[in-house]
Amino acid sequence: MGKFRIFMIGWEYPPRITGGLAVACEGIASSLGKQGNLVRFLVPRLNGDEPVRENVELIDAGTRTEFYTESELQVLENLALHDYKQQKLFSPYASGEYEGQSQWVRETSQTQSSHSRTRRMPLLRGGYGDWMYQEIERYARAAYFLAQKFNIDVIHAHDWMTFPAGLAAMNATGKPLVVHVHATEYDRSGDKVNQYVFDLERYAFQHATAIMTVSNYTRTILVEKYGIKAEKIFPVHNAVDFELPRSVLERKKTIKDHIVLFLGRITFQKGPDYFVRAARLVIDQMQNVRFVMAGTGDMYSRMIEFAADLGIGKHFHYTGFLGREQVKRLYSMSDLYVMPSVSEPFGISPLEAMLHGVPVIVSKQSGVSEVIQNCVKVDFWNVEEMADQILRILRDSELKANMQSEGHKEVSGISWDAAASKMEKVYEQIGKK
């Protein structure tokens, strides 16, 4: 099998991350490059401190003006909005509260903008804000221009913010497009979807050459909720790339109380309210336990109030967003990790926790439950069972030690290299069509 020249499109890249998406993108690109493929990875904005990986070239769509002709620069600048305020950090997950209009369905081969602005603006900001949809449209136009500059075999676009850019690159080059689904709008919002995002996703699914999903769970959602034919969907499970010695299992805690960890975006999709409800039941039977909620999201303040209303606020600690090194330290302090997600396409954090020797409880409504066995699986809504399992693990030192050892051993074999090999097979299959 020959190696591939891949035009990969993302919205964020480490070390600046907001969730598992950036981590997955780096893991995928790194392993594809290590296996001899050439990955040109396009992002809206780079900061210069991104990790260097073999055969991975990061392309900044927003400031590398030498990539564009004068006429192309003018198109992108005309699409910029004159009322941008301060530049914001990456935040690639929408919650449905942004306003704006976009014409992403327009023929992307049109190279002249109908918008007119006299003020020169930065090319691409790369973050969400009041004009997120317009930025997605402008990113698509940039991808249309840039895809033609390189000799490529396949286009690979990650998550919904980049799907219009992937479609534009496909229209510009005629090369096959893979859209990679790390989460759907249905996962994020349930039945109360942002219709714009849902329609954008469905349009991309219908027109892409192939679709990769991070789990069979997500594949089923695409078939049942989006009406996509199953034969064009290829599940490729995520992995973990932390390299830790086995001595991590011999760590010694300095805090006497048990620590139960929730780590992730504090949003509807992640089920933080079920975590708090289960904590209430645990505390009724065990006082020497602390519950840590690490992350941010639109339910952050509500969860603080919820725990206080239940009379368990003194048992809760809230960290806000944490960097990677801070996350590692938090794992080393924790006795148990719980992921009570309502709808989780995959979920990389349980793998990270297991690699750090932390026993995990995951919801059955998660893609990661398809690939790990040395864990406890519960329905997200069954807070009584969740609480019982938390108590069982914290009280049974032999069970806890076994979950630590066997979980670490199991997850050490779940690699991005295996995922990359599956992706190469998909590239080869669609390249023959």
C-alpha cells in the first residue's frame, strides 16, 4: 500500500486545546506521519509553540499570507467583518447560543465575494465569537484556495467547524473527502439541536466521499438521526498517547480523603448533573470523600449552585480549565474517575485516567465503552447504581488495585498507530472509486 499526501483540516491544535478534539487531531496526524504519510495540517491560527512531528506540516491559514495571491487575499479580507472586537482564544465547541448567518452551501468554486468591506482585517481568528459562522465560511474559502497549492491525494476534515472547508477543498481539487466525526450536534444538544449545525453536518455527511466516526455508537447515530447510508461510514476508535512508566501505579497520596474526579466540559452532553446527584447518595454513606469537577462549560455555575442546594458544597472542588500538566497531576491525586456522559461519541479521558492507574466508571452511552473492559459501565441516568459502584470501588482496596493494574495494562495497548493504519485502509478504498 502506497503512502498518502493528506490535506488535513482542523480547528485547533495542541498545546491550545478546549477538549479531546485537539488531542485526537495531534495523535492522528502524528501517527499518520510516523507511518510515512505526508500530512499538511491546516488550522485557522498557529502560535508557534505547537509540537513538531515527523512528516506533519502545520499550515496557518490566518497569517501565512505568502500562500495567497493578491486577489485571493482580497477575497478573504472582504469576507472579514468590520466589527470584530478583541481576539478570543480557541473554543471549538458550540452551545447553540451564537447568532449569525452563513452561506456555506453556496458554490465554493465562486472566487468573488458578494460582501464588501473597506477596512483591512486579520485573515482568520480561529475561535468562536459572535461571528463564528462567518469565520467558518471564510475558513472554507481559505481552504479552497490553499488546497490547490499542494499535491494531495485525500482531504480529511475534523468535526463540523471544518466540514465546509473540507467540501470547498474537494470542490477545488476533485480529491476524495473524509469527514471525521468526533461528536454530532445530536450528542451536544439532544433533541433540542441547533438546526444550523445539524443541517451543516448532514449536508457534509451526504456529500463527503467517506465518513469516519470515533465509535460504532456514533455510526448508529449518523444512520438513525441523520439518515446516512451505513456503508459509507467507517468507525475508527480513538486512542491515547500518554507515555507513562508502570511506576505511576505506585504513587502515594498526600490527601487522606478519597477523591472522585469528573473531568471534561461541564455541559449537557457530559452529564455533570448526574455526577452531582450520585455524589449526594455517596456522601449519605461516606463522609471522607471529595468530588472534583475539572473543566468549564455552560453548566459550570449551575453545578456549583446545584451542589450547594443539595447541601454537599463543602465536598466539592471546582478547578476551571486545566492544562495538560495540571491534568496529569490531578489524575495522580484521584482515587476514581467517573464519566457519566449522556451521549459520548468516544471519550479519551477515561483512557488517560486508566493509563495513570485510576479506576474508571463510564456510561454505557459512550463510544469508549466499546473498547475497554477493565472498568465499570453504568447507564448515565441510573444515579443509584453509579453511587453504589463509587462506594464499592472506594471501599474495596483489592478491587481498586486490580482495576488500576489491569486497566493500565489494557489501555497501554490502545494506540494511535493502530487507528492510523485503519485510516490508511479507508484512504486506499476511497481512492479506488
